Amino acid sequence: MGTTARYNVATTSAAAFGLLAAVAAGASIGLGSKLGLLPLLAVLGVIGVGVAISRPVFAFGASIAALALLPMNGLPVYGFIHPAVVGSWLIVVVGFSRFALERPRFVTPVDCAVGVIFAGYLASAVLGVQPQKQFITTFVVWGGPFLAARMIVASSGPRGLLTGLAIAGAVALPFGVVELVADNPFFNLFPYGSDALAGIGVETERLGSVRTQGAFGQPIPYAMFLASAALSAGALWMSRRPDPLRSKLFTHRWLLLAVALVAMQATTLSRTGWLMLVVSAAVIVVVHARTIFSRKNAGVVVVVVAILATTLTVPSTRDLVLGNVNSPRQQLEIRRSGEYRAALRRKALEPGYVKPFGSSAVLTGPGGLRSIDNAYIVIAWKWGYLPIVGFLMLFGALAVQAVRARKSAEGLMLCALGISVLVALAGVAIFGQTQVLVWLVFGAAAGLRPRLPQPDR
């Protein structure tokens, strides 16, 4: 009886949560103002508490899905009211008393590395190099997803979070198709999400094709999100339970979703998305090859390779990945992109360029450009040496966690995803929804217990 009652409460709360989200979005569109979201989001937050109490994993999954549906750029109060941020902090507040303390507490190497990163941020703020308000902003937008994901994984295992990411990717797919055949629906519905001066929400082309960007405002963050969702779906397929009563199509549903997400990722024409897929695959193959290439999965692996090969037959995607570009203009475009990133790295390594505790001066790239597509350079410039030390520690910590989680396909995938995100940040700035995505991945890896259960066979 108690279980049924709890289920009814959760279902009712979830329905109300979704309904109010739709109403809030509609109000924002109708009023033509970002402030139109505020009163309805307040009501949405109250309903969200009910979901967080009764079904914390579902509540966090809903906040992840919001990444694919609502731009963060341009929202008032530095994006604090974005459902992904609000939902994360709901999980944190409710979780401390509801479910996070039900099991013994533990500290992982990822926790220590993240602690060093935030200690560096705090030191810069305390010394007056960066405004304290900037530190608070960063902690709210980064810390909430990290802590919430850590709680969810530590108390319920990684499957719920991976499912949330995969479903968020599935939610994004139809909108991606609309963007391909018509126009980006998000920046027509939510005009505050565009910033032409910052290059956010502005249509861009590469190799003669328009690049998709979803609700993220730029192709690279969108590619990172789709790659993360695809890898999550892949992990769910790897850990599937055999069920003779189910059809093969149902059994391999996560695999089919992963392939669809990879195909959509290809439409961003971003090398960063492919890089994440390659890095994650490399980590998994090294640590978990026996499960992937088992006799049971041999036929499916062949199908995946065939589908990915078909994806690469699209001229623009093939040319991007293989570097086979015949047009002099397109060759120049790709070469300039690589040269600019190389110039950024050379400038950052100049003696005295980075101050020990950061700088409050405006950061500009070579030639005075404001586009700094390297998160580590931005962080080092603004916050100093210590956060970079923390990120180096984080890379090692994720490698340690990957080895510890090698007997769990889901846990290993989270660590592989975290490593690929760290690699990707060398080619993208952290802004908008990317902040939430990056830190929920790190938090999920931190929540993996030292001893994970055997994978399902």
C-alpha cells in the first residue's frame, strides 16, 4: 500500500512538473520577456520539491532534460533560475535529509581534485582578484550539478543518471531534425538565448553546410551534449539484461538511440564531439574490451561499425573527420581554426601571462579577438594556477576511478565520459548549459563507490 501511494504521489508530481514547465515556456513566449518565466518557475520549484522527495532520480532526470530544451544564456540572475540548476539544488537540499545519508559516506580522488579547483577559485575571490559575486555564481551553477549527480550515483548507482542523459538526448533528437529541415526552433521561441556579439545563437556554416546547435547556442557545446547522451545510451546497452520475452528491437533500443545520437552529433560538424567519442571508446576498449568484443556482441558490433561508416559517407562529415577537403576556402577555414587554437596555447605559456591568483583584466586572444575556445586558458587567466592543478589532478583521479570501475560497464562509461570532457575543454569555453553538463559528469564519477557490483550478463 505504501509503495502504491508513493508511486501515485510521484506520478502526480511528475505530471504537474511537466505541465507547469510547458506553461512556463508558453508564458515566456507569449510575454516576449525572459522575466515572464519567474513567477511560474517559482510554482514549478514548489512542485519540483515533491518530485525530488518522492522520486529524486526522476527529478534529476527532468532537470537534465531541461538542458536540451531551454537556453541558459540570457536568463536573469546569471542563469540561477534555469531548471537544470534549480533542479540540482533541490536534489542537494532534499538529498541531505532524504536519501544521501542512508549509506556510509566516502571520499573519492575526484572529490579531492574538485576541492582543489574550488579552493583556487575561493583564494582568488578572497584576495580580491575576482569579485566574490563571481565565485558565488560559479559555485551555484557548477556546484549544484556536481553535488546532485554525486548524491544520485552514490545512493542509487550510475544507471539512473545515464538514463537521464540518454533520454535527454532522445528529447533533443526531434528538435534537431526540425533544425535541419527548417530553422533552429529554440532561438525563435526564446530570443533572449541569442547574443550575436558573443556568437551565441547565430547561424554558422562549415564545409558549405549549416551547423546545428540546438538549445546550446553553439555547435561545439551541442556536440558535447549529444556525444555524452550517445555514450550514456551505449553504456545502458552494454549493461542490458537478457529477457527472452522481449523482442530484439527492444533489447537493443539503447544501441539504436546511441547510433541516432551519433548521427545527429555529426550534423554539428564539430571535431570536439568526435574527439569525445574516440577518447571514451579508447578508454573503454583498453579497460573493458572483453565485454565489448565478446562472442555474444559480435554481430551487434559489426552493425554499429557499419552504421558509423555510413554516417561518415556524408561528404561534410567525412571531410571534417578525415581532413579530406578539396575547396581552398574550406581548407583555409579549418587551418585558421587550428592555427588560432595553437596561437592561444603559445600565448598562454608565455612567462608571466598567467598570474598566480588570476587577473581581473579582460582576456583577449591573438589579434585582440574575444573568442577564447579553451576553457583552461580562461580559467588560468581569471583564477590562477591552483584550479589548473586541480584539473590535472582530476584527470588522474578519473583514470583511477576508471580502473576501479572496470567491472561495471556503467561506472566505466561515466569515467570515460569524464576523461573525454576534460580533453574536449581544451577546445571550448564553459558557458551556458555546458557548465551543468560538465559538472554533472564530474559529480557522477565522484559518486562511484570504490567497489561497484558486477555488470549484468
